[in-house]
Amino acid sequence: MPTRQRVKKKNGVAAMKTALLELNDRWLRQLRARFALPAGDLLRNAIYRRLWTSILISSFGGQVTMLALPLTAAVLLHATPTQMGLLTAMEIAPFVLFSLPFGVWLDRVRKLPVYIFGELLLAAVVASVPLAWWMGWLSMNWLYVAGFVIGTVYTVAGSAAQIVLTQVVSRDRLVEAHAKNALAHSGAEVAGPGLAGALIKMVGAPLALLVDALLLVVSAAILRGIQINEQRRQLAGARFWNDLRAGLRFVAGNRLLVALAIAVGVWQMCHHAAIVVQILFATRKLGMSEQAVGLSYMGMGLGTVVASMFGNRISRRIGPGPCLVLGFAVSGAGWLLLSFVPANAWGAPLFALMLMLFAAGAVLVFINFLALRQAVTPDALLGRMTSTMRWLILIPAGPGALLGGWLGEHVGLRASLAFAGGSALLLAIAAWRSPLIRGIRTLPKTDGDDDGAAPAVAGTPLPETA
């Protein structure tokens, strides 16, 4: 080939490469522009993005435990409805026993190390179940102890995690932050249950828990990289019992917090009455396999995704109070629906629909409940308020779990679900009739940051009382 032709061909190839590179760069710019985060989005904040990533990873592991632990009890250990209720009650008991004293302690220490240690301890407890199964020690008593320790971790580290969020995100964006956190959970809930069901089918429910343990370790490693300049505030002459009473007085003297505690406490009773029997109902009444149950739980992910994407928008449009009431009604409708589901081909799809309604309702409840209670609380009282509120709302959960188990064993599994659904709908009606809850159209604010001081609330029709 003559030199001129070779040069011409080489130039043509180079021009084509240049054109392709320019086209690729233009396509990548368009792609980045389409999927770029809006200006001011919380995920543009590197610290919050790291926290959100940790939540996403640990949520994937949580999907495995959510299925594997009750399936281990129901299928492998042949637990009765009463035993399932007792297992749930053991997870709740630490909230009742330890919330108040640990709330005082949390207000005196840095929260992030507590959060990280909790993730690691939870990983160890979850890993103990497959170890006990492999050694031939696994029994319901082992699961009771594991459930109690898990509940203890959630009591302490869970409260610390909620306070860490307020140290990363400004209070006027708490509903948005909780909605994004729920979106992280929903990402795991969409893909997690199907993968968890397949994993359980391949290796068995106990061994599947090792995946959760590994992901919790990864989550803790991510949290260690978060930098928070937290100032511990130890007041002169502070005493444990005085601090404890100050936290209780603050919650008791705030009408909004009292109303929220009562409403969400009743909802928790309904929730735990339903949750202790829903796996039994799916496997024993509807004849669903472990993998089918896992796939159905993808409905929970779908409900969480939808509510997480639109929950903040709904809350801004109708107000945090009405949005909270809507959550009660949607989840209650799901439980009531399941109580009428026939044991035929419609069983599995309707079970998935129940999970979707429950998840959507729960997201609407908690993104508003958490934001409201944090918005009205001074920084110095966040630990005690968080623990006190968790204590109050979970006191009814234990009796709800035991009642759900008793109804399931002595009356029928459908009776437990009907009780949960009907009670939640009555709660929604009662909450809507309360001017204090229905009238909250904007997120309240706290004026002060003094220990034990009750805040003034802006945007709430009825003023707070001291």
C-alpha cells in the first residue's frame, strides 16, 4: 500500500476514534446530568452519604434475619404460636427494662461509638445461632436469649443511631432524612427477601444468618469513618436519678409527645399482635414454602419504596399529623385484609399485598413520628427523650405479641390478624378526631436547649404545656 494511502487510512481511523470518544463523552455527560442528585440533596453531604450507605448495607443483612430467625423457630424447631409470641416479647423486654436508664447514660457519652459497638455485638449474637445449630445446642431457649440480647442492642445502639442522625442533619430536614433512610431500607426490602429466601433454601435458615453477621461488620467499618464533632454536655452537679426524672418530666409535660406516645404505642401493640402469627399463617394456612415467603416479602420492599419516595411530599402537603394518621389506616387495612385471605392460589399474592400495605403505612408513621419528637426536643435531652419515647411506645408491644400468640393458638391465626387490623383502623379514627395530632401541619421547632426545659412549638394549633 502506498505511503499516502496508509497515512490517509490512519488519519481516518484516528478521526473515527476521536468522534466515538466525543460521542461517548457526550453520552456520559447526559447520563450523569439525568441521574445527578439535585442541588442541596442530602446525599450530596459526604457524612450523611456514609451514614446512609451503612444503613443500606445493614438493612440487607436485616432482611435475612427477619426471615431466617422466625423460620428457624417455626420450621426447624416447630414453635407454637405462643412460643412465637414469647420470642417476640423477649426482643421487646429490653426496651421496657433498660430504655430509661440507658437514655440518661446516652446523654453523657458520645453516641457514634455506641452505635458502632452495637452493630458489632449484633453481628456476634446473630452468628451464635448457626454456631449453636452446628453444635447441636439450638433450642427455643437459645433463641429466647438471642432475642433478648438483640433487643438490648436495639434499645441502646438504636437510640444512639437516631441521635447521630440529628448530629448530621439539621432539624428542619429531619422528615427528609428519615424518608431517605426509609428508602435505604426499602432498597434492601425489594431485593433482600427474594435473595434471603433463595439463600435459606440453599443452606438453611440458621446458616443464612451468617450473611447478616458479615454485613453488620461491614456496616460498622463504614460508620468508623464518620467524623462528628460531638460535645459531651455534663452539667455541674448532675445526678442519675435527677437526670432520669428530668427526661420523664420533659416528655410528660409536652402534650404532643404524650399524644404521640399513646397513638404509636397502640399501633405497636397491633403490629406485634400481627407479626407473631404472619409467618405461621403463611406457612401453615396458605401452604407457602420458605422461598415463597421470601419472595412475598418483596412486597414489603415495594411498599417501603413508594412510601419513602412520596412520604416527605405527602407530609409537606397534608401535614405530619394527618400523614401519621394515614399510616395507621394503611397498615391496619393490610392486617385486616390478610385475616380474610383464602387458602388458595390467591393466598401468596394477597400475603404480599398485606406486606406492601403494612410497610407503606409503617414508613408514613415513623418518618413523621421520629421527626416530630426530635424537632421539639433540645439537644441536651435527646437521649432521654428518645429512650423514654421508645420505652413508652413499646410497653404495649409485649402484651400485643403475647395476645396475638394466645389468640392464634386458642382462637385461630385469623383472629390475631383481625384484632390487629381492626384495632389499627379504630386507632386511625381516634387519632384523626384528636385536634392535637390532626392539626400539625408543619414540623414544630424548639426554642431552647436547656436541660429539662419544655420547648415552645411553632406551627402547632394547641400550645405545649410546661
